Amino acid sequence: MVHAFVMVKTGSGESEGVVEAVRGLSTVLEASIVAGDFDVVAEIEAGEVYDVLQTVSGDVGGLEGVLDTKTYVSMGD
């Protein structure tokens, strides 16, 4: 399994809708609104790196209100 953390920048006032939509994705274990350079952080678990890429670029990146993402793949357990 591949474990990753995705930082999501949203448009003004879009964080709540985005976090709810992200929580509904099958590969997402957890998602929270955070303070800082990004607005939402999501924890993802998928079978392959390609599945993480699909989740981030296709599913998360395609949500209304998402402006940018940054993905960090975990190197340990």
C-alpha cells in the first residue's frame, strides 16, 4: 500500500465544501481543514503510486474550489 498526504489550497470560502467532498473519496482515510499555506490536508491510502496520482490529479484536483495541491508520499509505515 502507498500512504500519502495531500495539501489542498482552496478558493476563498470553499474549504468546508472541499473537505466534505474529499472525505467522500474512497482512498481518503481522513481530511481536515487546517491553517497555513494550504487549507485542507488529506491522508490517502492506495494500492499503487498510480492510484495516488489518480486520486490527486483526477478526483481532488477536479473538485470545484480546488486551486492547487501538493502531495507528499510517506516513505515509512
